[in-house]
Amino acid sequence: MTTATATATVTATAASSPLGRLLALGRAETTLLMRNRTALFMALAMPLMMIGAVRSMLKQVAQHSQGLDQHAAMVNGVTGLILMFVVYYNLTAAYVARRGELVLKRLRTGEATDLEILGGTAVPSVVLALLQCAVLGVAAAAVLDLPAPVNPLLLMAGLGFAVVLLVALAALSSAFTKSVESAGITTLPVTLIAQFGSGLLIPLEVMPDQLAAFCRALPTTPAFQLLRLGWFGTDGSAAATDFAGTWAEAAPHLGLAVAWTAAACWAARRWFRWEPRR
């Protein structure tokens, strides 16, 4: 199925409701994703390959830092990497590809709103990332004998903020990406900042205090800290707490997550490009 055929199918079969149009766009995008071997590799194989890198780096860090919970840091790091590669990188490339093929421009002539078009394109990447995170959580709990999440609500909030933020950042990054091939370059700054500044590869608690404070204010850090706090009851800066105590610890992260997510959504809406430059 070509991109044009998939788009025509969506136009012909989309239901009149917003949810129907969203799901129809998601089905078409899923078909295209399944036929793109490069995108599938980045979505499925890359996060698994990064598990070894995260584990190796955390072992080196643990040699110079007493009391580091390697299991908690590894689960949080791999979860973040899954979201970064599957949602952020893949979706940036998808937006660029659909824009270059004029799919986005044609879809805007139909009933679907701008938000439905962007959301429908994001559905396969988001669903795949969440499934991978769920499998990782179950496997980690079984193999590493990890405890049940201390605050599942915070865990879900962290996932929600991370997904919305990364979808918005993907839309924003696509505005500065001329081709699918260059997506690996334009997404590199955000990817590196998240890996090394948001505690995915190097936990924040092993950093100097001033550097850790700066990293906690980065766009992707609050959501990932909420994930860790919701599961393990600590973000690394304080002792583990119970369900009630986690809310007090989460307040700064929640505030920053709301602010950064709102800013990213505004910027994506302001600068997103629906058709190629002429």
C-alpha cells in the first residue's frame, strides 16, 4: 500500500466522529510503519540494544557512587530511551515523510482537524512505545524482583506527560527537518540532552548539586522523574516515601512538566509546517 493509497482509504472510510477519524488515521499510519523497515528497526531493536549500554554505564557509575539503586535507574533509563526513540525520533521522521509526500496537506482539506491529523499520525508510535514500556515493566518486576509501583497515579502521569511532550517536540523538530534522512541530525540535540541530562544514562543523584539542579529543569526531566518517583517512591534526591509522601516530592516535577508540555505544544502549533518549502 502506498502513502497515497493509505490516505485515500482514510478519507473514504473515516467515521464522522473525531475518535473515528483519529483511529482511521492511526490504522493507515500503522500500515505504513509496518512497511518501513528502517522505522521498525528504530522502534523495536534500538531500545533493546540500548539496555546493554545503560547497564554497562550504570555499573561504571556505581563504582564511584555508594547507594545507587542500579535496578531503579536502569528501568527508568530504558523506559526513557524507549519513549525517546519510538515516539520522538520515529514520529519526527513520520511527520517529515508525510509532509514531503503532501499527505498532511491533503488531509487538511477533509473533515479531520489539525490536532486529529497530528494525533492520528502519532497513534502507532505511541501505542508501540507504551506496549514496550509495559513489557519492560513486567519483565523487570519478574527478573529483578522489583516492588510494585508505590504510586501508580504518578507513574501514569509521568507516562502521559512524556508522551504528550515528545509528540509536541517531534512536531516542532519536523519543522526544522528537510528530509527523513536528516531527522537523525535534527533530533540529536534533544536526544542527547535527554540521555545525559535527564537521568537516563547518568542518574541525577550522582551529579554535582548545581549540575543536578540545572538538569532537573530541562524539558524532558520532570516526566522521567515522575516515572521513577511513581514506581520506586524516590527520584534519587530523597529517601523512598510512601504513597502520600510521593505527592509532596512530585509537586515540583508536576509543575515543571505542565509548563514544559504547554510550551512545547504552543511552539509546535506555532512553527509546524504542513507542506514542504518551495
